[in-house]
Amino acid sequence: MVAGHAPGATSSIITPIRRCPQTLKIILKYLLLLRVFAIGGQLLALGAMHWVFGLSVPLLPVVSVLCATLSFTLWSWYRFTARQDVGQGEFAIQLVVDIMALTVLVFFTGGSANPFISLFILPIVFAAAAFSPLYTAGLALLALVCYTLLMFFYEPLAQHHLHVSGVDLHMWGMWYGFLLSAAAVSAFVAKISRTMRERDKALASAREMALRAERIVALGTLAAGTAHELGTPLSTMAVIAKELELDLTEHPELKQSVVLLRTQIQRCKTILAQLATDAGAAPAAEGRRETVPDFLEHLIAEWRALRPEVDVRWTTESRAAPPQIVADRTLRQAIMNVLNNAADAATHSIDVAGGWDRELLTLEIRDDGPGIAARLLHGLGREVGSTKGERGLGIGLYLANTVIERIGGRVEIHNRQEGGARARIEIPLAALVPAA
């Protein structure tokens, strides 16, 4: 309800916005709560005008309307809290009730002479912003008809020209009506502006996510095709290396180099096979159950086996009991991509600190390299691009960031003041905890 003429009352101020049904429900709850407070204020105002200023106000019909509106508000609250969404039609009913309540209250408090008669415009303004043109036209017509009828049919107030401190009470009513209208419209416009900004931001984020998803699909298809195409030449290289190993029995040093070559070829074949398997991003349920410290230890041990030449200083910090998690191969590979990037940039060593609390699993990876160029920092991990020049393909951090963001985590990369770069990975444990 909107506070009315000092002896009377008016309808509700609402600020609905044309949004999804769930959002309309939230706004409706806010409206109903405001209406309850407004009704209480109107009852106090009626008492003041009747007993303080001596205006003859028909208390019985006015209080009856306020009580009926309060009952309707409480019923609406109970009904809509049990609902999942609210439609435009149901919301329009609330505005119709407000218009009718305003009509009855103004009828008993001076009709069109009531300075708050102009508040009929507020439901129309809010309807125009919240509803379709059909609903808005219907509400505008209803308000116009009620306004017109109140010009001819109403109960006049006695002592209508009562003066308070030399100023006509009617003028004070007009002043209060302007104040109330200005506050309502200002709040409504501010809400509209804020909602539009939020919507534009959400749309931009959705477009960015859609573009990134398309690029990931393209990269996945490319990865599977590449794995298939490279299988044949790697097999040929493995056969030739085996023959060379047999032919070099009298040259131990060369034979050792060929054995290392065969080992690296086999590693490439294993990676490509895993790449072809994981191109579709396997679900977390395909991982194995293990505690957080076991997951971190196994991850670092596996990565050390792949990069034995890197000096790694590994520490862990616990701030809660270690829960059991399920992490798939895709997540492990994403973290390894970040570790590989740090190892490639490091001059001597990297520091890796793992930790967890009740909500987050964190990994902080620091290298002692030259750092990252400022022009690359902004889009690092969000765009395909390499910090290694011609030595890198530019997709490692991009894939890692995408995989981690997909489960609600994030990767932050900054240059360190003392030199080198720092990558911080945060992963919500809720995304990794297996279902009971």
C-alpha cells in the first residue's frame, strides 16, 4: 500500500521488473513486505488525523479496507512462498488489488479532491516496466476509470480546509504525495538501472562462455584427430628405435641414448592414447576415491615422474580434516598443465604449496623465472596464447583454466615482486566430494 492522504490511504508501491518467473517471485515478496509496513503506517496516520487534528474520517470503512488488504497480503505471502515461480497475470492481480484499495480509500477521504489521487499513476508506471503491453493497457484503463468515477462519486471530508501553522492541510497533503511519488519512482528507476546492468553483465558472460565452449569442442576434436594421426609415425619410430637398440650392442653409450629415445616415444604414445580417451572430458565419477592429501601426493609424484629434471619443493597445509574426493583425469591433467608451464619458465626450481579447508582445495605454484610480460597477463588462461614464444602451442593454460572453471574453480596468475610468477588454483571441494 502507498501512504494516502493524511486522513486516508492509497495503494502499494511496487517495483517489479520484467524478468524470469523466479525473479518476479522474489520481487513480489519484497512488495508484500513493504505493503505490510505501509498499512501499519497508514493506521497510525489515521489515528493522528482523527484524534490530533480533529478531522472527521469514516474510520470503519477505511480501517476495514486496510484490514482486508492486510489479510490479502498475508494470504498472498503464504501462497507464493510455496510456489516456485510467479507469472505476469498473478502479479497483475496484486496491482489490481492496489488500484481498487486506493479507489475505495480515496472515495471515503474526499474523492478527487484528495491530493493523493495522483498516485494512481504509480501502478501504471510499474506495470509498463514489468508487464506486456496488454496487461499495461488494461491496468491503465482501470486506473483511468476509477479516477474518473472519483470525480463524481465520493464522500466529502468535513473541515477539509483545516490550517496547520498557517498552511492549508491540503497543501501539506500535496507535498507529501510528491515526496512519496518521487521516492517511489527514484527507487524504481534505480532498481531498473541496476537490473539492466546485471542482465547485460550476465549476457556478456554467457556469450563468453558459449564462445569458449565452442573453442573447447574444436580443440577436443583436433586433439582426438591429432592423436589418431600421430599414432602411425610414432609406431614406426618405435620399431626403428628397437632395431637400432639391437644393432648397437657394441656401443653402450649410443645404445643408452636409443633406449632413452624409445622411452620418450612410448611416453608420447601413452599421452596421445590418454588424450584420445579424455577428449570428451570424462565425468568425475570415473575417477578414484582418495583423500585430499593422497590426491595431492599422487599428483605431484606422477608429475615428478614425467618431469624428473625439475627441482620441486613441495609442502602441504591443512586447515580442516581431509575429506574424500573423486578427481578425474581431466582435472589432474589441467593441474599438470599449470605445473608444466611453471617448470618451463623456472630458472632453477619451483615451489608448490597445497592446502585445503572445509570449502576449498588450493594449490599455489611459484617459479623463479623471468615472469610474464604485462601484455599477456590480462588474457592468460582465457585466450589461446603462449608465454614461451615458438616453444609453446598456447593451449595448456587455456585448457587448464577452462577445466577448472567448469567445476566452479579458478586460476589466478600474477608476477611476483621478487621475480618469477605465481599461479594459484582454487577448487571447491563440493564439486569433488563423491555422492553418498
